[in-house]
Amino acid sequence: MTDRMIRTAARVLAPDVELVAITATRGMPYIASRAEAVISGTITLEMIAENHHGVDAIIIAAFGDPGLIGARELFEVPITAMAESSILTACMLGKRFSILTFSRTLVSWYEDAVALAGLEARCSGIRVPDVSFQSVATVQDELEGELVALAERAVKEDGADVIILAGAPLTGLAERVADRISVPVIDPLSAAVCHAQTLARLRPRPARAGRFARPGAKPAQGLLPALADWIEHRPASEASGLVSETTKKS
């Protein structure tokens, strides 16, 4: 899955941008519930703590955006994520959007992602095919036809102006099926990568007040050293390697 995501991201990279992709070494093979998202959010913060020094932007490459809000509060680098970026992009392309995914266990978590963006009124629904699949590694191939048909139903029955194909295992499918769907189709990772590049070029100053100002130093016990160092405002430990990052070539 990581290799497919790298290939998809590379299609929208500017020539002067380098993408460093890092996969979590622990946790679940893919996130399917809100409980798993909380666990993954903690791992996300650890990975960013180890890798954020010297990068221009960070991409959380999981739909549902585990750890996004906490990461933005804690770290002083632009951070994008798949759900938020695709939802905001959809709102630039139409009035209402529908989210299509591959498993019903994802729906509640994705509903929360829409609510976090404050755009429930623009979401015409979250749809899932009524057929099962064998493996997340092949789910986009297994359900391609069903998802295309479901997209057209979302357009006709729900009034969707834009379709979002949600879930990391569906990365890259949007480009393949776009010609068979009558409204724009968004690949969430591509949206997140494009937004990360834009924010990196804007070079926004870190917040010093408001909801995303970095919290003051606090003792942190039992955490990954890099994360504890950052929370305690100690000099950074040497980064090792771990999250999807976008950095300019030197």
C-alpha cells in the first residue's frame, strides 16, 4: 500500500519538491475505527516528533486524520491530512460532496472527520458497497465497478457534485475511474500533498496565540524520547525516521 501511495503522491509533486515517505512500525495494518484512530494518533505524534526538524510540511497519510489537531497544536510546521484536504477541495469544486469507502466500520469515524471540518451541511452522505472484499491490499481492484456504480447513485440520489474516494487502500483509484463518473472525483492523498506544497511555499509563521499555539513546557514520562523532548521544550534529540513528509530539495 505504501508503494502505491508514493506513486500517487509523486504525480502531483512539483519538480523542486522531495517526498520522504515513512511507514509506522507498529499499530494496525489499516485504521478502521475511532479507537484505532486514537492509538494511531499517538503513534503519529511520535513519528512527527522524530522527523519534523528541517522539513517544510508534513502529510498524515490516513483518511480520518489521526492525530491531526494535536499535531498542529504541538508542532510548528504546516501539517495536512487526507480527510480534511479532500473535503476542503470538494467544497471548491461543488456545493455538496459524497464520500465513498469500502467498509461500514469506517463510516462513524469518517462522519467525525466531516464534523471536525465543520462541513456536515455540505456532505450528502457516506456510502459503502453492499459487497465484501478479500483484502485491503486488493480492495480497490475488487470493488472498482461497485464504487463507480455507487458514485453515480450518489450523484443521482444524493445530489453529490463531487465524489471523494476515502481510505488509504483506495489511493490512486480516482485517476483510474474519473472518466466513468459524471462529477469530479478526488483522491484524498493527492489533495493533501498539493495542500502541503502550497502551505510550505506560503511559509506561515507558527501561531503564538489562539487555538494552535504551542503549549508550554510540561514534564513527560514514559514517552518516546523525541516526543518527550519536544513536549518539555528540551533541545531536540536526533531524528531517526518515521511519517509522510514533504521537503524541498537542497
